[in-house]
Amino acid sequence: MPHCKLPPEAHTTVEKAGAVSPSFKRLPLVIVASMALMGQAWAATQQDPTWLSLEELMTIEVSSAAKRPQRLADASTAIYAIGREEIRRSGATNVPELLRTVPGVQVSRIDASRYAVSIRGFSNRYSGKLLVLQDGRSLYNPLFAGTYWEAQDVLLEDVERIEVIRGSGSTLWGANAVNGVINIITRHAKDTQGTYVEAKAGNLEKGVAIRHGGALGDDGHFRAYAKLDRHDPMDNADGSAAHDEWSQKRAGFQAEVAPNAQDTFTVQGDVYDGKADQKVLTVSDRTLQSAKLPDTAKLLGGNLLFRWKREKGDEESWQLQAYLDHANVKDSVQNQKVDTIDVEWQQRLKLTASQDLTWGVGVRRIDESLVGGFTISTTPEQSTNMLYSGFIQDEIQLKEDVLLTLGTKVERNDNTGVEVQPSARLQWRATPTDNFWGAISRAVQTPTVATTSAHANVGTQPTPMGPLLLNVRGNPNIESETMLSREIGYRGQFGPNVNLDVTAFYNTYDNIVSREFGQPEIGRYATLPVNFANLMYGKTYGAEFAGNWQVTPTWRLHGSYSWLKMSLKARPGSMGVVGFGAEGASPQNMVQLHSLHNLSHNLELDAALYYTDSLYFKDKNPQVGVDSHTRFDLRLGWRPTPDLEISLTGRNLLQKRHQEYEADDIMGTETPRSLLAQIRWKY
């Protein structure tokens, strides 16, 4: 057959990572200098009592790294925790915007409701190598492998912290936690008593939320909330309004009862109803012409979770958790539903004074359906998949200052059978404030309905014989993608005012999903199949630096720099087109700097500067690309009382608008300059 090239609708361009963008060298240092001068000019007289010192930050409790509580400083992984104070002062109104503040996390806004969030490469609309959880409930969509951020929302006031693991977390959390884990942990009901009201209004978004908490007898507490949000359209490149308005109604509750000192019972749930305007790729079954047409997606869902936790002092604890989750996304080309039932039991045992064992088992049932049409469909339309899993992790104190952690997770799924995901970690506490660690681990990303049984007509391919209908097809024999990760890291405190976190990594990937041409077929239409296969491999490597500097008791700076290189290669006979997440989709360089300052008279002045390198390297492929950009945000907050806060936040203040995302099948809109006023009141 003649040589064929995929048109923009059918593939994702693969480009090599290049040198540092020239605009990176022209980073507006005047803004950084102004942030420093601003801090020196506004010397405050009192320190905010809710502001943790840097030493206290290193001792905050995290649980995602070991599935048990431990100090952040003791975690032998690249982990970052966004605490309540950082959440409040970020000015963010959703989780993806909060994740911008995390070192090494790439957040690309697609439009008013959708985001591409990724860690250490392979960024795309769903970012299937990143596992997102909320209170241990998976938010990973098994139909298309990733997270529908437009369907995920949470009242940020109820979030205790967000823990982000950069690197593999598959030994504890299972498949698809390949490049990272994001765990959203909400507050206990007893910590959210009374009534809380918030309202926001700006040129892009508006919303209101209310929450009330109370007692359940002598041993329990509850809270319930409701929130309404609306985001106005963003901008097209010419300044006109894009078709991407988003709105959502959401409500939920949590109830906790502790009848004795050992047991805690928790029940919580949420329901939501949302709409998201978008442009959907549609192919006519009469003319075979493709077009991106205005459409509105409906997002419906709900969840219910039960947890029984028993603490037997330092010697033993166990937890039983079960949840139900329903998600429905419907637009003009598809109606997809996912129903999940998950049950997990885990136990922690202190075997000896120098050995801790954590283990657990779980079972998950996923009922999936996708009813489509000519543009997209699945065969069969409905399917049920079972997942059985077990994990074990052993922490052994070899010496007083050396800790060895060994573990593995074994899973059995209906697509690829048994998957084993082991890891080994070694930690050396050189001094009470200097911690070195290294790790090697294996992780897998399992196939989904999209890669095994979906059919998508994405347009036509001109040939000398006439146009051929391009039909992207799932492959029932597709295998899991695998990753072998090597990491080293350092976390240290330099006196009371400076800390530093450094990580370097080298990851190798095999069985990467690619898109391959088949032989033309003659039927109702002359068709050119584009099949999924495991015909690519590659590597990523890089480093991440993050630090905090307490300049004065009332002024803190924290910043980070992330560097990433990707190299993906094709096996003999492959077209060399990666299925999801091209090389150029992830920036080589990312920089951020944050200034948090407590002024006099209960005022707060916070600034954030972000630099993101170019995507898809536009100079090499002028058809698809996003230029590098620098973003500057500024927030002024006033807290006349501890229970009342009024703030004004300006975002993207350096430019009228900028683009953050573009792919061959999705045209990202541009993020305009915006102002947002917020008020929060507790009583």
C-alpha cells in the first residue's frame, strides 16, 4: 500500500525534547525582585499563629507513602503535601489549580472545565499514568484511563491536605500509579463543626457554598455541604468567547462515630450534576466529513463510602473500607457509564521494635458501558471487569539510622491476568535533619476499554485510490505498559529558616501503546484501520528541586525547578506514533516561586510566579504547539477576625491571555487575565 501519514485528527505528534527555550533565559527577574522588595517594605509585627514553622512542616503527618501515618521528613519517596494554610492562601478554587503549586506537577488548562494534569511526562487529556484518589476512593476513569477533572470537585475548606507522590506508587496503590499518586484527604467531621459560608465572584467564575457541622450524640459528629459553581467561557485566540462554559451543583456529607477509644466508623458521600460546553469531533456517516461541533456534556454521578478503623496503640491497627461510585458522561457522540464497587481490608503490625508490616487485600467490580454511534462505539457496549489485589510492605530498621522497605502488590484483572509490582527502598538518616533515600520499583498501566474494544472514526485519509475512512480500533490482545523506576533523593533542614528537597529519577518504559496502520478494507466504506499495539519503548529522566526560606517571621518564600527529558522509540515495523502522551506534550523546564507575607492589620499579600517551557516544540512542528509562558498571580487577603476572610486574587496578570494545551484532537482555549473576589465566614 502507499505510504500514509495520519492527519491531525488521527494521531498525536511525537517530537524530541530540545534545548532550553530562549524565553526561559528572559524570565522576568524584575518580578522576582519586586516580590523581595515588597516583602522588605511591609514588615509585620506579629506572626500568624496558624503558620507552621519550617521545622513543623517537616514533621507534618502523611499517609500516602506507606499507607500508615509517618512524618514527611521520614518518607523515602518524593512526596509533597499541600496543607490547609497553603490551600487557603493559594487563591485556587479547584484541585487542578492547587496542583500547580506542587514541584514537578504539570497542569495544563484545556478550557474552562478540563485540565491535563501529569507528573514526569506523558501528559494528555486523561494522563493515564497518574492515579488520583479522594479519601482512598479511586477517581481514575477505567474507560479512557485517567481523570475527568470537570467531574471532580470538592469544597476546599473541607480538605485537610493533598498528598502528591512524584514517582511510582504501584506497590501500595496498584496499577496506573506509574508516574505518581495524588491523594485528596478531607478533614474529620469533628474538625468542621458550626456553619461555614463562602461566596466568590469574578470576571470568569462565580459560586457559593455552605456547610454545617454538628454533633451525633456524645460520640459522633457530622457535616453536610452544598455548593454551586459556574465558570464563564474563556477566550479563543482572537479574543472571542470560546464555547466552554461550565457549571456544577454538588452536595455531600460525612458522619463519624467513635464509640470507644479504639474504633472509628465513617460514612460519607457526594452527588453532583454538571454541564460542560465543549467542541466534539464528529464524523458524518453520509459524507465522512469530520468537524469539531459545539456540544454540551452532561456530568452526573455520586458515591458512598464506609470505613471502619481500629487502632490498638502502636502495636496494631486495621481498616475495612468499602465504597460505591457511579459516573455518567453524556454528549452528542457517546453516553458512558461506570459503576464501581470496591472493598479493601488492610492491617499494620509492629512485629518487633525494628520491624513494621503492612498488608492488605481487595476486590473491585467495575461495570462499564459506552453507547455511541458512528463516531465512537465499543464492542460489546457493556462489560464487567473484576480486579483482585493483595499487597505487603515490610519496613525493617537495619540500623538506628538506616531503614529498608520491601514490598509488592499482586493484582489480577480480566484483561492481562496477573500483574506484579514490587519495590525496594533504602533510607539513611545521616543527621537528625538530613535524610537520603533511594528506590527501585516496577509499575504497570493496564489496558482499558478505549485500547481494547473501542472503535472511533476520526476522519478520512486521502490516497491515490480515493479517500479512506480512518478507523482507530482497540486491540483485545493489547498488553500492559510497564515501567522500571530508579530514584534517589535528599530532604534536609539547614537551620530553622531553610529546607531543601531534591530528587533525581531515571525511568524506562516498555510495551508503550502505539498507533499502527492496518491494511485497507473494502465494505460499506473504504476503511484504513489504525490499530493499537505495544510497539514502542522509551525512557524519561530528570530532576526536581524544591525549597523553603523563612526570610522573616512573617515572610516566607518557597520555590521549585523541574527538569525533564523524554525519549520514545519505535520497534521495527512500527510507525512510531505514541498512543497517548507525546514527548513534546511535557515541558522540559518548569519554574515556580511563591511569596507569602503576613502584613500588619491582619492583611496578607501573596504572589506566585510560574514559568512553563514550550509544548510540542512549535519551531519543529508549526502545525501543533504551545509557546512557553510566564504566569504571575497576586492575592490580597484581609482577616478582620479569625472567622472572617475577604480576599482579591488576580491571575495571569502579565498578559492578556495565554494558551496552555493543544493536541491534534483537542483545541485548547486560552486562559485570560482574571480577577476573583472571595469571602469566607465561619460561625
